[in-house]
Amino acid sequence: MKEISVLELKSRIDNGDDIQIIDIRETNEYEYCNIGAELIPMGEIMSKIDLIARDKDVILHCKSGGRSSAMVNALMSRGFDNVINLTGGILAWADQIDPSIPKY
């Protein structure tokens, strides 16, 4: 499984890389705090699989990296070779990139 750190992701965003970032947390978690990623809750990923790009890197994130890791593996088993887990999730983003993001 491919993984990316929050520092690497921030660099890719700052460089304007053509990537898709998907937050797979629940709606209430996203509403509490988010980094502006597209929201597709974990339970909806497989029914909305057509919304996931196949022609560019897709970074999945959750709160700490566990759920997104599982979804990266699930998508890889469906033929996606461009999915990447954000190590540490939004908690790592709050710790290393933007401390104004509330933790829960």
C-alpha cells in the first residue's frame, strides 16, 4: 500500500499537483473540521466508486489513518493502483501543518 505524509501532501498541494483528496470520515466529523477535501464517507465509497479518479493520484484520509488504510486496500483489490493513504490522517495534519484545526 502506498502512503504519503502530511508534509508531502502539503507540498503537492502547494505545487498545484493534479490530485484528488478524499475525506472518508462521517459527515459530522467533516463538519467539525476538514482540510477542504472531497467528502465521500467510508460507507459510501463502494457505491460511489465512479467518483474516484483513475487518471491521477487519489489520497484518502480519515481521522488517524486506520479507516483510510482499509479503504486504500479495498480499492486496490478493485483495480485502483493510484490510491494513497494519508499517514496519520487529519490529526497529523493538525499537528504538523495547521494547528488551528480542532482535534477530537
